[in-house]
Amino acid sequence: MDDVRWHEVDADDLATDEVKAVIAGGRSVCLARTGRGLSALDNRCPHQGGPLGEGTIEDGWLICPWHGYEYDPVTGEPPGGYDDAATPFPIRQVGDSVRVRIPVAVERETLMDQMVNVMTEWGVDTVFGMVGHSNLGFADALRKAENDGRLQYYGVRHEGAASFAASAYGKLTGRPAVCFSIAGPGATNLLTGLWDANVDRAPVLALTGQVNTQVLGPGAFQEVPLDSAFEAVTAWSQTVLVPGNATDLMALALKHAIVDRAVGHLILPDEVQEMEGVADAPRRPMSGRLADPRIEPRRQEVERAAELLTLAKHPVIVAGNGARAHRADVIRLAEKIDAPVITTFKAKGLIGDDHPLACGTLGRSGTRVAAATMSHADVLLVLGASFSNHTGISEKKTTIQVDVDRMTLGKFHPVDLPILSDIGVFLAAVDERLERRDRTNVRDAVAERWRLWRIEKDRRANLRDERGWMHPARVFEVLGRLTPDDAVITVDVGNNTYAFGHYFESKGDQDVLMSGYLGSIGFALPAAMGAFAATGGDRPIVSISGDGGLGQYLAEFTTAVKYGMSITHVVLNNDELAKISREQVSALRPIWQTDLVNPDFAAFAELCGGRGFRVDEPEQLESILSRALQTDHGPSIVEIRTSPVWT
């Protein structure tokens, strides 16, 4: 046992009346040398935890560097009249070796351990965050769970990346991941990504540290009223104050995240994180807390929908992001009645553009194929779409709208037949009531629209600006052909994303993730990290941004390197916030402050330990993108010089 408890330390450089901090047995120790010889104290000042090993010895007293508290450097005792004492550790010298005896830490179950147990029992297996001084207790519980193989922790460089990654994880899987931060600025850094989850209905669990409740109110260091700060962005937010209901609060936070498809939030004050676990802590299993989410439509509504679709000469299916989980059922129904399928931008990839009934994306980020198909429709079957003004689903057509959210039905204008139902359940029910219809003229019309649009895309793909930089249409024509059928593609905002919507042709079972309603710049790279975590690296991950978007979270490339995330990030670099330039011109204003100074992104990737590729000529695209997409042991950046075109 003595061999375990005694730990060798280096004291050779200590002069008389000097101190220093060393690590022994996993503990931080203050070594001191005085006229009485070597001594060792716990490096934590009992006042407020100041590092005694960074203090000084004057007049025989060791002075804490934070607030000037004094202690005997050998015994740890304070001057007379004070009762706080530093903890001494036995020390001995054997030959040239100096050893300190450290008490063997007894691993005990803490309250935070019990909360993490509930979290993992509810299926949470991924945490993105930053460990800091006001979340150390919960962080230690996460450490133990990771050591047990119950979760994977990803330490990020900025908390905003943690919340974006968690949001993307929720969008892709329908299950919550955790974003984790300290109090104050760490917590407020989460807010943008949490708003992204809030408005796009993605389940996320946010966990934030908080200063000791004893000092809340007067304005302690990093004190922010987190209950108020998070009130608008969360479906449910609570502060953990006592042991008795802590685990139930964890279960409730997760229940709100899952059921409301929203942000559940817990605030963890410092002192609560140090509490011992509750004896015989009750289990808080998910079983019995969540009901089957499937909602069945009324029979009369299904029959009316079937009647409208049967009588329609030009029925069209509009699939939104809410239908993504039912892609096979959507395609099956479309093929049965030969109905063209248009997707919203958030649902891009739900049906491959190589399918004979696929018409691409509708709206500002869409294709002429989708717009023309919408124009010719007489009945729209809208599945899981929110009627965003960016999408522009026509109000002039007879419309059947199906959604699990009653508020979404007819939210912006009346529809002819609103149906509250799980989309998969509705599709199965209506399929039974429809006869097969073979309409080759429909497929021929879709094919002809694609032919004309591809001619125009090819024309644009051959354009170059006065500097010789290529049109984004060329990038997305090549990238569309090379990206694997099962890839997850995360996109940013800006002209690069409009170009992706216009020119990238999806295929197979690709999933596209974006910051939909919030439209936040910087989403793509953190979202790719979330997608990698969600898929366990079993699917190719491609992220796409402009130079402005990548600059927002450029440091997170080192996070991807650290965890070996196989992410191919394609950055369209035009040294400009081109979308903002476009908006300034449209508003009859001069272009101002939209130019950017960028690093060599490919070289940056190499310096960080990843792979870097640079494309200056269209002829290089095919070979370089192929090489980058085949890099499966860590992240890469493909920098492509493109013109800041506005079409």
C-alpha cells in the first residue's frame, strides 16, 4: 500500500523560502523549502481554492497569491485567530529521491454520477463541450461514463460549435445529444446553436455550470442569470438545487427535448456538483415516460385525401424535412400514382435527383424543374413542410397537408385538407385506397425539364470571371457526381448554399443538414462534427461553406483532427461575403465591408494535422475532389477558388 501512496516528486530546483506546484498521485501539491526543510501541502487554498504553489514565503508564512491568506508552510496552520488550515501531506527523502504521501482517493458515487446514469439510460451517448472551472463536478461524472464506454465526449474549441454539433446530431437522428459549458460566457456562447435547434425542431440537452448559489445576485465573477438568459430558447429549463429531485430533473429535461423536439436545459451550480449521491437512488428509466409518438389520421380524412389524389390530373408531392424519416414510403407512393416529388430545401436529398419522378428543390435555393412542376400541379400533397416563404409552396393549388404538429397545419394560410397524423401512418393508410396509375407522360415531362435545366447548368459551369475563377456550377456538377450515395452533407449559408441548392444533384440515401429557419453562418463544419458523431464514422461526411462561413469556426478543424473525424470540408473561396454584397447592390447601396482577408485554407489544414487540397483550375476539380473524398483517416479541407456570382 505504501508503494501506491508515496509518489516521487522533483524538488531539486527549490531554493530556501521558495514554493512550487507539482502533480503527485493525481493531486496538485505545493512543495515548499524553508529553514525547517522540505514540506508539502495540498495546493488548494481552503479559502477559495487559490494555488498555494504560486504563492510566496515571507516572514515564515506561505501567502496565497489570490487573497493574501497566510499558512505555515510545514503544518498548514493559519495565524492565531483563524481557523482555516491548508492540508499537509507527509514527505520523506530517501537518498536523492523525494516522495510525498497522497491519500488514496476513494471512488464514490456522486450526485452528478447519478444524473449522468439517468442521461445514458435514456440513450444519450454523445456530449460536445468545454470543461472549465464551473462544471468540473459534472465533467468528472462524464469522464467516468466515458471510461465505462457509455458515452463519447468531444472537447470543442468554442461552445457555439458544441451547440451546433448537438443540433445537427438531433436533426439527423431525432435523438438528443448534449452540449456542455461553464457558467457565464461559456453558457451564453451556446445560445446561437440552441436557437438553431429551437427553430428547426431538433432535440438537444444543454447542460451549463453556474456559480455557487451563495454568491448569486450581487454580481459574482461570470455570474449570468441563466434561467432568464435561456428562457426563450428552451422548452424547459431548471436549476438543480437539492439532491432529492436531481435525477428526476434530468429525466424531465430529456423528456422535453425528445417530446417537444426542442431544447431541454439544466443549470448546475458549483456546490451541487460536489454533493454525494443519494442513498438507494431511484432509477429514472425512459420506459413508462414516453408514449408511442405515432398519430393516426381519421378515416374520413384519409378517404378524402385519396379521392382528391385520384381525381387530380397533375398531383404533386411536396416533401418537407418532417418527411425525411419516411423517404421510402414517400417514394413508394409517388411511384404508385406517378406523382412528381418536389422537396423543400431542408429536405433536399430525401429523393435522389436521379429518380425519374424527382424534381429537385423548390424555392429560392431551388431548380427550374421544381418551379415548373409546381406551376402545372392541380393537387399538392404536402408532407412535413412548414410553408416557409423561402420555399414558396403555392397557395393557389388544392392542398392536402399532413403533419404531426397541429400548429403547423394551415399555419400561414388555410389549406383544403389539413390532416394531423404521423406521416408514415398516413402514407400507409392512403396507399391502401389508391389504385396504381401509369402515366409515362408525367415522367417524360420531368425528364424534359431536367434536360433543359442541365443544358443551362452546363452553360454556367463553363463561365469564368475576369480573374479566371470558376463558376460554382462547375464545383457542384463535379461534387454531385463524386459524393457517395450514402453521404451526410452539411451546408452553411450564403451564395455557396444557394449554388448548392441550384446545381448539386443529390442521389441515393444522402442526407442534407442545414441551419434552416435560423440561417446561421458558420453551421457547416460544427454540424459535420455532429453528423460524424451521430453516424460513428460509418457514413461519408461532406461539409460545404463559403470562406466567410468557415472563418466562423475555423479552429474546430483541430477538433476534427483530434478525434480523427473523417470530414471533407469544401470551401468556396472568393475573398468576399458575396451574398451581402448582392444584398447591398439590390438595395441600391454601395458594396461596403464585405471583402475578406483569408489564410491559405489548404495550408492551414496541413498545419493542423489534417489534409489540405487547393483547386485553382476547373481541370483540377475531378482528381482533387476524388482524392479528398477518399481520405478516411481524419479531416481535410478542399479550397476552391470560385467567382462571387449572384445567380
